Amino acid sequence: MTRLALVMIAKDEAGSIARALESARPHVERLVVLDTGSTDETRRIAEGCGAQVHPFAWCDDFAAARNAALARSDADWNLVLDADEWIEGDAEALGPDTLPEGGGGFLGEARIASTIDQPGAGGVGQAWIARILPRGVTYEGRIHEQPVSALPRRRLPLTLGHDGYTVANLARKGARNETLLMRELGE
């Protein structure tokens, strides 16, 4: 049985996935990546970093993809990262003193430090997000998906860097989020 695994969904993240995987590899026992249809070198790079990469047909639903990735993990705990995130500090929060073998009765929140380089809005934004999940917790929500659990949330002293809100990364993602938000509103 695995105590802690990294679980990630990714598509066309060749420019950043190695950074994410390498930052987590010393702290987890398994790296699980669900590739949602990359046409670049994402899959090859992830495998080169030691990840188990599984294909997934993108269905315009982030929760469905995250749940499919979580289903590939046998870990007591799952560290959920995006390819544009990395462990920036305080990784000891992922140790067995905080995340014991056998799972636990809480969702672990990490501080996400997002680099923002938008005109007139540069700097670093912060949010606390549940990213360390015990086995069995799943997600809901097509976009801006959230873990579904009655377990309490506990802020852990773990900082994740994130550069998905930079001008370059937002441009690369195009209108994907708007399309998904409109579908969600329609339903």
C-alpha cells in the first residue's frame, strides 16, 4: 500500500510538467499522471520523471478527469497538483507525522502562491485550497472543481507555487474556461 501519491491531470504541459513532478518526487511514493489528450511531449516528459501516465479522453469536465486520476491511485493520501504548480516550501508537511499511514480524518489545505503578471495587477495572489486528500475523496464541478467531503479542512504549512495566471499561460489556455463555464451555467 502506498502512503502518499502525487495525482495530476495534464494536457499539453511539456513546458512545466517536469518542474511539478520533480518538486514532488522526493516526497511521494508514486507519481500518477492522467493525460487528457496531449499533442506535445507531456507524456514522454512525465514518464521520464518516473510518472505512471494513463490516457483519458477529455470530456469537458475537470472533476471527471480528477476522479479518474484518483481512481488510479492506491495511496492513503493523494497530493493533487496541476502541471503549472510546484512544491515551493515546507514539504515536511507531507511527512508521516502529518499524513499517517492508513489515511486520516481531514482534507489538507496548501497555500497556493499564484504569480500574476497582468497589466495593472502584478504580484502574488494567495489562496488556501484542499490539495492533500485521503483515499476515497472525490471531486465535483465541471470547472473550478472542489473535493466532496464532510471531513474538516486543516491548513498545512505547505506552499505551492503556481504560474497558471501569467499572461502567457492564460493565452495558451485560450477560451477553454469560458466554454466550460457557459456549459455549466446552461446545465
